[in-house]
Amino acid sequence: MVDVSQKNITSRSATAQAIILMDHETLDIVLSKSVKKGDVEGIARLAGIMGAKKTSDLIPLCHPLPLSKVSIDIIADTKIPGLRIISTVKTTAQTGVEMEALTAASITSLTVYDMLKAVQKSIEIQSIKLLRKTGGKSGIYEVEAE
């Protein structure tokens, strides 16, 4: 791992996005809360939070961090059609939480797929990317959400 012991402890945050494409009919099933496996949004949100907390166990050389916040927004979008996953992670530490935010968005998306694969196998997970990061020496990084 990279030695971060000489870095300043600062407040840091990161926001990531994932896009999940599905048929309109599948999105309607999600929105009507009639998926046989249960509450897609609630279970996927919990999985994403758990994923953020386990990032250093999943990604080699990633520092374990004390997370002060993990939030997952799951936004239905009929134009895609599908779901937009937005994860935000915060900490006060010597290194950033970009990997935790990206992991949270990824695990949330994979859980959505798992819960809906019996309904539609052709669901696509796309555009997993960092939208914003703050804190640390490099300051603010930001791109537009899709």
C-alpha cells in the first residue's frame, strides 16, 4: 500500500454513479414493488452500504477507512429506461474515498441485477464512474452526471 502516514487528516468525500438499463416493463415491476425477491431498492441500498464498508477487503492495496457517511440514491428514470445509482461516501482520513463510492455504486447495481435477473436477463450495468471528489491535496474533482 502507499504510505499515507505523512498526509494531513482532512474531510473527504466522493460521489459515484452507475446506470442500469432495463426494459420499461421491468422498471414498472420495480416501481410497483412487485418483485418476488422483495424490495429491490431497500435491499440494493443496504448491499451498497455494506460494499462501501468492505472496500478494503475487496480491492487489494486499498486502505481501510473509517467511514462517517454512506448514502445511496436509487433514481428511476423512464427516459433511460432504468435506474440511476448515486453513491456518496464521506470520511475524515489521510486518503480519499473514491474507491468506496465506486464500490458502493457497483455493488448496488449488481444487487439490482441479481434481484431482477429472473424478470430480465439482458439488464445492462453501464457508466460506473466518479462524479465528484473533495478533500486532500488535489482538491475538488467534478464531472457532469449523465
